[in-house]
Amino acid sequence: MERLLAPRRRGWLLATLATITLMYTWHAAKELSVLIEAEPDLPEGEEGKGVLRLAEQNIARHLHIPQKLGKFRGMVGDSLPHGAAGTQQQAQAQTVQQAQAVQQATQQAAAGGDAAATAGSGAAAAAGGGSASAAGTGQCNMLQHTDYWGEALVAGMNNKKESAEECCNACRSYQPVKDKDMMTCNVWVYCGDQGLCGDHHKECWLKHLAHPYGTAPAREGLDVGWTTGIMVPRAEVKPTDGGDERRYHVVITAAGSAVHWQSRIGYYWYKKVKKQCEAAGGCQMGSFTRLLHTGQADDLMNEIPTWVAQPLPPEHPDHGYIVLNRPYALMQWVQQVTIPEKYVLMSEPDHVWLKPMPNLMNGEHPAAFPFFYIEPSKREFLPIVQKFVGPITLQESEEIAPIGNAPTMLAWDDMKKVMPLFFNMSIAVHNDPEASKAWGWVQEMYAFTLSLYKAGVRGVDLYLKMMAQPPYDEKLAPFYILHYTYGMDYTLEGVFTPGKYGEWRFDKRRYGALPPPRNLSEPPKGMKNELVRHLMHAINEATSAIPGWDDYAKTGVAKQLWDGVV
């Protein structure tokens, strides 16, 4: 593992995945509402080591790692789990035909043809990444100094090549095999720099990645000796022009003290950026709703446009997983209100707007940010996915987008169709022991994307640059919104210390009971993360502009309201 991941990157990913794992397993379900506001430390001893091993296995599942360091789909041709055996047999003939069609087209491309091979109905890679069952087009699409994720089809230590071009040709001519689910090779990585590659020099890994243009590289930079090739052509998908007709409504869901102050800061920055947007002309940012799913009005009703939804009824207990209230609230909203806009951006309280965002949708296709940990096309999840959407193949599962409900742009008509399904799906997933265990604290996100697919809303365009997530993202450009979900830890010299409390730190969970005070401390001068520094400035500006914040920080009660004037 250490040989393949730069120490800093490996540390970041391990810390993040370890925290994610703990957040759902360490506490009983009845304590999940507290869990959302707390970031636990790693337990000591063997328990902590077990968590780290699990996190390492999660990373190994995606990277090109020797078998002795972890088993994962591309390297171990295990059969499908028992629950999918019948479906596998039914789909086998179809997938063989698809693979043959792919192979024929790639051979045409290798001979200089323009054909692009397509497997299944989800072949188009859109805007940043629709599903990618397509194979190459004769172009290697090389990305220097870049290492990509992917399920290994051919391990590099047994597949040495003399050049990146040879590796590309190997991917193009790869013959799908049954014990690798008839997956085509659409991504390859080659280590051609002997000084940077060491023992991995000349290794050529052939891979399959469901959404290559909707997946951030595993590593990139001049210190990375790998070259990546993506065999699927990037589809040029541009947002549809349309002026006011394309305006979108922004909705957030909220309940509890933690998101109370986050909603105020988020709304302040929405208003400020919208004012900039309107001054520039052609603004598509529309009106705003805070969807309060407590059943009762609160003290922000006259500060933030708010619609009060009822919490889950007694016949659908949330067992402490309070996120289940979100789909129920959204269902009530779309069924009981009308809005002037034809499109909606589902956002969250802890989103800070950075710059005006146009309607990113191409026609009526949804636009969303992809999350690396939402993997509906993962082989071991196929039997679970089939429970909720029917007998689909692994290739077909790549049409299910790796997204949650926020941030996602969706047509209002589609929202009215999808939200009842989203509510029912979230309850079904939560009540299914296998699904609830496998998907843990993000089960509601899985329920949303499964609902989209079930409703026939396909072709989701994925936008990696829609949202930044510091401290793992660092630059302000080109992101539209900033999501401050992770803890940010640095030494006084500005060195990032993921997984370890820093001498300087910011974590929203510290302010789960009461809002943060005004004038939060500036990050260390040596800290180079633009987004972290901007976040501190953004919070400080909002808390200075909203009246009565000093008393609010002490009591949590908004006695003075902001008038919305920027």
C-alpha cells in the first residue's frame, strides 16, 4: 500500500474512511442523532487497527494493489453472491453479446475507424461522467503524472510493457472474460518513470471504471510516475441556454441546533452571491426554501424563507437515523407547494456559495456532484441493488449515478415523480438488514439514486467541480459551492495533520450544541489551502453581518434577525 499511495494522500484517505466507518458502527442506532454532531477518535488497540484495516481494504478495492495486500473484484474472479445467481445466469448471454460488440468496435477503432464501442444502455459518458461501459475509440486520451482508480482486470506486476502506447493498445485489445463480469477495459495506468516508479516500473494495469470522467484521480502531480489513459471519449455536454426559463429554486433541509447556525451562514452567502449573479446579468439562481422537518415553526421563520414539514409518522420510526426525515419532508414539499421555477437545486445547510452557479442541466437531465463512496455498481452490492430496482446486470447498474440528493439539480416535474419513491425507498433500505448494514450512514443517499433509476430518470451528468470539500480540495477555482463536512487540522506551521487533532483546527461538529463565536481564528500563515482560509473568512463575515450573533453564540436562540440586505 505504501508503495502505491503517496504518504500524505494515503493518510488523508485512511483518516477519512476510518471516520466514516466509525460514524455508523461505533454507536447504537438510537444515538445516530448525536453521532451527526460528533467526530469520534479512533479507538485504541486492536479495535482501532481493525478500523484502519477496513479503511485500507476499501482503498485497495479501487487501486492497483498486489493480491497479498487485499482482494478486490478485478483481481479475484469470485462468483456473484448467492442472491444474484439466477440473475447472473439470465444475463450471461446478454453480457457476452455486449462484450462481443464492444470488442468488434474496439478492433475497428484500432484499425483507424471512428466507431465507439458501447456495452449496455448506459454507454455515454456525460459532462464529467455518465456511465462508462464504452470502450476505446482509437485515442488513448493520456493524462501524464496521473494515477486513476478502477477495478483491475489485468494486474500490472504480470503485465509489463515498454511504453504507455503499448499499454493503451493492450487495453484496446483486452478480451472480456466471464470471471471478471465481462467488463471491458476503459481505463489503463502505466508507470513509465523509473525514478518515480521503482519496483512498479513498466507495470501496465488494465482497469474498468464505471464513471471515469466523474471520478477524481487517485493521485496527480509531478511526483506521480503513472500515466493514465481513458478509452471512453468525453462527451461534450453543456448546460442548456434559456435565461429565466432555466432559473432554479434552491432548497435545503434542516432540523436541530447544528444546522440552525449553518443555515444562517449558508443563506447569507446564497444572498450575497445571488446579488453578484443578478448584477452580472443572465442570472439563473432563483428563490430559496429552508425545509424544516420538525413539524413546528422556529425562530428563523422571518429570516430565511421556510416551509415546515411534519416529521416521520409513528408507523415509520427512524430508529435514531434522523436523516430519514429528509425524504419524507421533500415528498410533502413537492406534493403541497408550487414554485415559480421549473428546476430545483437540492442543497444543504453546510454549503457556502463561492460564485454564481448557472443551471448545469443539459435539457432535462439531472446534474449532480459524484461521491466516491456511493458505489451502486459495485459487484458485491449487485444483489442488494437488485432487491430494490429489479433484475439488472452489473453493466446496467452503471447507469445508477454515484450521487446523493444534494447537491443535485432536477426538473420540478421529475422531483414530483421521484420524491414519493425516494421516501418509500429510504424506508425500504433502512428496514432491510443487509442494505442498512452495507450502506450504513449513507443509506439515504443510495435510496435517492436508486429512486432516480427506478423512476426512469437516467443520464445524470456528473460535475466534479460543482462542489469543493476542504481540506481535501485546496483551490477556490473552479468550484461553485464549498461543503465543510470534514475536520480541518493543521500545525501552527500550517502542515495538514489528517486524523490527528491539529494545533489549529476547525470542525463544525464542535458547534453541535451552540453556534460558533464571531471572529474565529485565522488559519496559520503557512497553511496553503485556499478553501480552508476562505471558509474562515466566510463564516466570520456572515457572523459579523448577522445582528446579535454574540448573544446567539451563547444561547443558540436567534433574538435578532438579519434583514437579508447584503
